[in-house]
Amino acid sequence: MSKIEDKTVWRAQRGAESLEGIDQGLRSYLSRVYMFMAFGLLLTGGVSYAVSNSPEMMQLIFGTPLQWLVIFAPLGLVFFMSYRINSLSFSTAQALFWVYSATVGLSLASIFLAYTGTSIARVFFITSSMFGVMSFYGYTTRRDLSGMGSFMFMGLIGIIIASIVNMFLQSSAMQFIISIIGVVVFTGLTAYDTQAIKLMYYEGDDEEVLGKKALMGALRLYLDFLNLFLYMLHFMGDRR
């Protein structure tokens, strides 16, 4: 074999090893994303269920001005983490994510009183299936989903505006329509966000940066899953 052929084989081997390393790193990174998301949802559900079974806690949270803090604190934490993630350490960002997940659990405790446990479980498994399919699609597709993401974001703005208007109208028909559109929007955002999180991976990032990227990716998917679940619950859940 000539020297030129030796170099060609060596470069091909190095290229294959490099791609294998990137694939392993990407799988490890995405595993952390889904792990953070899953534990965040588990914490939210656990806190929500525990509080709903404590009349004293329900009275304290929803029977006093404390309810406004519980309702708006998660939104404040999301904005804070999103804008300050680069200046936060990974450990601090992770602690804030757990605090956020627990606070969301406090704010959602009332759903266990509004809907039957059977319907909550049913909607959760349906949501999990839909989320899994769309996230898998976002990970495997070679199609650029940025256009769909922009369209879904516009839909999200529309949902927010319509929801604010319906706070005054209190229309059940309008809420039903908002819920259907919400399901469509967050189903699409699940695929888009999964692809965006995948593209965020960079082999050269150190452990600290990769950890924070995984955490913020988990937050995006957490929000997609949670909102998809809540909108599904609005028109599929059985009220008590």
C-alpha cells in the first residue's frame, strides 16, 4: 500500500472515530436533557398531589394573597433563568430549576380537586405518548423545523392574547377553542424545540456549559409537556 493510500485510510478512520465520539456525546447530552425534564415533572406532580391532599396547605395558598406569589413566581423564575443562565453556575441553575418545578406544583394543586384522578392519569399518558412521538420526530427528521417553530410561536402569542380576553368574557366555548389550538401549538413546539436542543450541542463545550445547555433544554421541553398536558386536560378531563 502506498503512503497516499495509508493517509487516506488513516483520515477515514479518524473521521469515523470523530463522528462516533460526537454521537456518543450527543446521546449523553440529550439523556441529561430528558433526565432533568423527567425529574422536574416528577417533582411538580409530587408537590401538586401532596398539597392537594392537605386542606391546611390549600387554604394557606389559595385562600390568602399568597396565591398570587405562587401563580407568578414560576414565570419570574423562567425569565430569570433564561436571561441569567450564562452568569449562573451550573449548580445554582440546577437549584433554581428544582425550585421552579416545585413552585409549579404548588400552583397546579387545584387540578386534583377540579378533575378526577382517573382522567388526570389518562390525559397524562396520552400526553406522554404525543410528546414522545413528536420529540422523536424532532430528533430524527432532517427537515429544518425553524419555519414551523416561528409559526407555532405566533400561535402561542395568539393563545396568550385570547386567554387574557377570555379572563373577562368567561366563555366556555372560547376556552374550548383555545385548548384545541394550544394542543396543536405545543405539539408542534415539542418537535421544534427537540431539534433546536439537538443543534445546541457542541463537542467542544466543557462540562459546565453542557450542563447548563442540558438544563435549559429540559426547561423548554418541560414547558412544552406541561402546557400540552394542561390544554389536553381542559377538554378531555372529567370534572368532579
